[in-house]
Amino acid sequence: MKRNTKNSFESYKQRNLQKLQEALECHTVDTEVISLLERINSDERFVTTSSCSGRIVLLSLPRLGDKKEAFFIGCWHHTPTIDDLKAALKKYSMGQLWLLAQPPIFHIAARDLDSARLLLTIGFEAGFKLSGIKTLQKHYLVELLSTERLDMPLGKDGIIYTDEVLLRFLLETAETVIIRSKEKLQRLDQKLRYYLKNEERD
């Protein structure tokens, strides 16, 4: 399989860094991952293409699996209060209603296979156990993904099938996902510091 040249990867990296800069200027990047993105992008072998620090989401979708038509009723990168959740639920009127707590995720392009393997090692050791190489086309795209998550249906066709007791329990569970997500981000930062520093020495 023919690989892109080093110059090709550098051009690809510059394009993605420009997109990141524009997102930073528009304040659409999670503040909790900015330092991680800077650390990864400072290495000539890598460039980040997308990221999320972990979030809690209220999602309405026409049918299971139809992500293209999904509608975000609420989205938080911290733990919302029960009042926040109730206020968002008032916006629900149709389709299936889901409460999601999602772990951190990073998509990172690597210059070559050895670099992609290094990212996987870093990810696995930091606890991102669902990590893998997503594509071998043009560039090696690595996904760093943790395991903790919550996917809970709450309603259908405008009817919410849950009471406040269950809602509070689900919110506590979702908070656990977010707390563990923050811990994973810290571990990832530590592993990046360790491995990339040792790589520079070699």
C-alpha cells in the first residue's frame, strides 16, 4: 500500500491545525482538553482531528441508530443539576429520547505505523481500552476511547417513561462516568508526558 510522503503529512497537519485554531477562536473546543491537544500536536508525528473530554447528553432521534437526524436537547461537559435536566426535558416532543454519558474520545492522525502503535500504547496504559486504528487510508487515524458510558432510553413519541427517583439515579451514574473521564484525561496527560519525553531522548 502506497503511503503519503512526509511532506504530505506535514501539509495535512497544517490544515488540521488551522481548523483547530479557528475552533479555539470560536470557543468550540473543550477547555479541559486544550493542553492535551497542544501536547499531542507539538509532536511532529501526530495531529489531532477531533476530540471530546466526555459529556452528558439528552438526545432525541427518530429511530434507533439514526444519528443523522438526531437532535441534541441538552449537552454538558460537566454534571448538570437535576433542575438543568428537567428544564432540558421540557424541550422533548417527538422521537426516541435517550440519556447518554460518554467518555473522552480523541481522533489523532499519525505519520506512520510505528507512531500509530505508540499512540495505542499510550492510550491503553492510560485506560482507553477501546482504542484502535480506525483507518489505514492516506494517514493512520487512531481513536483513543475509554470504556465508561451510559446509554439509557427515557421516552418515546413525546412521552417520558421515568420519574424523578430514576432520573436522579441516572444522573448520579452519569456523574460517575464524567468523574472517571476526568481521571482518564489526567492519566493520558501523564502517559503522553512520559512517552513523548522518552522518545525525544532516544
